[in-house]
Amino acid sequence: MTRPIALSEAQQQLLNLATPLGSETVAVDSALGRYLREPVVARRTQPPADLSSMDGYATCGDGPWSLIGESRGGNPFPGQLDAGQAIRISTGAVMPDGADTVLIQEHAKIDGNQLNQTAQSSGRTYVRSKGFDFAATEHVLGAGDQIGPAQVALALSAGCSTVTAHRLPQLALIEGGDELVSDPALADTHHIPATNNAMLAAMTHGMTCDTRMIGPVTDSLDALTSAFKSAGDTDIIVTSGGASVGDHDLVLPALESLGAEITFWRVALKPGKPLLVAKLGHQVVLGLPGNPVSSFTTAFLFLLPLLRHMAGAPFALPRSTTAQLSQPLPANGSRRQFLRAVWDGTHVAAVDEQDSSALRALASANAFIERPENCAGTEAGTFVPIYPLKNGGIA
């Protein structure tokens, strides 16, 4: 049996199996979360003309001024200002020809048809110059950028109703084990409610993928190979359970019977050592451990980066930050360890229960503490690398 490989090597080998998917045209208001395959080129200039940035009066020359009209949103003043003239103007309205500044209404006094200035405006003109945000033909978003709420607004403001994005990865989740039941209410003492498919689907919610759930699948070679075949039109197949070395761990035999190429099996990681990665035709197969904490941890470190990579993200791997330990940690063994932890924004502490089946402890965590291989005991007050988690209602 080969030795487990290092985490960073395993992650790189996984990402090397896949390339970002092809392109498709997507309506901007349906592109949230997508990664751009091509840049967004502005079709219009913003602002399209000089605009007022405040409510007040557009003026020409020195005052006092004679009021001759108004400019408001969607209804610009049709004429031109000469010296000594002004118009009422609203925020965002077009500045008329001849106007050189905006006198804000807080500094203005009206006497009949005459406008007078009551205070100086500190040299500000309160004018948004034409094109100060962007001009037509400029690249306002680049290839690889992810579409968020601000990017939706920017693309629409640039005159673009569609964008060219990477195709969504198609993901199949297969959960296996004779002990699993899909209805928690029917779980007897020899049963376990099936949780991993639902948990993994929740982890991918809001990401750029389409997810299909298969199972629970019984512990038989025929059932498992049938499940793999039913997911043959997807880009990624993820199994949970059955990737270890027991008599009923059949993911590896099933893949071998289908002609898959095994990339690696087992990673020097705690929790999550029995991790399998393979290529089945065009599909990437990721075999996760069955224990829910191990499945959650390996999905965070492998599945989510793979989805980001195939969806076109320029940076796929999770990024760590640092926090100060509020409690000491014991020495670590020969595998890189990810401890479930609670982080308050400054300090972090590992939760008491680190068993790979303990869902209550996992649900209480909002971060991982990363511990390198063969790490010595760490004192309270030490800064350690952590990975914040999107993991529900953590106080």
C-alpha cells in the first residue's frame, strides 16, 4: 500500500486533472457567482455627460444670478447658460452648456427670480465629469473576475445585458452505505440518517455548479457501478463513504471495474486520510470519507477548490488568515491537521470534541485551525493559521 501523500501535493494533482470549462452567454442578472471567460467591454460612457452631484443650482460666472429654468433627472435644460444666469438642478441631472459649477442649495438664497450665494463651497464644483467612471470601449471587468452584486450593476451600467462566462460544472453526489436511511424518522438502532449528500450540497450552495444527489446506495458493487453510470453526464462525481480499506468499501473496486485511472488514494491529513481521486473518462471522481466531519473537511479542501477551478476562478484554493490562540494546543502527529474551532474575529479556540463523527461539535465551529505535520505543542497567545467557515448560525 502506498504512503499517504502531502496535502498540497494532493490538491495540486486534483486541480491538474481538470481545466476551466468552456464558455456560454449568460444574462447579467442571472450571472451572480459566475466567473467571466471574456472581459466586459463598456458599450457606453458613464456618466454620459457632465452631471450634478448635489441638489442645488447650476451657475455660469459670478453671482448673483438670474434663474431661467431647471434640469432634473431625465429632463435636461434645453438651452445654454450665459454669464450671470443659473438654473435649478437635481442630483444626477445633466449640466447645461455654459455652466461651470453647482451652488448647493444649503449655500443658496432665492429672492424672487434672483439667486444669491450665502456661503463659500470650499472650491468644489459638485460636478461629475463625463466619463469619470468609465468610457465606451474600456474593459470594465476582466476575464476571471467573479460576478457579484456590484459587478452586476457595473455590467448593466456599461450597457451590457449579457456576459460570457465559464459553463457551470455539473456535480453528482453519491452517498453509500447499508446503514444509511434517507428518512431520519425511520432510523433504527442499526441505522444512521443519511447526512453527507445534504451537507455537501449545502456546502456548494451559492457556488457556480449544478448539483445532483444520488443515494443512499447499498454496499454492493453492482449498485455502486450503476450509480457511477447514472452520473455519466456530469463533470465531477463525489462519493462519501466506501473509500477506505474495509471489506465493504467498494468505491475503488467499482472505479477499477469501470476502467477509471486512479490518481492517488490516501492523503496525510487528519481528519480525511482515506481520500481517493480518479479520472473516469472525462469526469473527475473524488472519493470522500464517510464520517461527516472528515467528509466536510475534505470537501472544503478538495471539492470546493475543484469547483472554483472548473468554474474559471483564478485562485481556487482556500485562503487562510491568522488568529491568536485563547487556549493551548497539544503536539500534532505526522499528518497535517484541521481542528474545528470557534473564532471571535480576534481569538480562536479548538472545540473540545474532535472526533470525525461528531456533528454537534462541527456545527458549533466557524473556523479550522491548521496544524502542520509534527508540530510541537502551541501556547495560548500564539498566532496560528485559520480558515473561516461558512457554517451556519455561529454566535
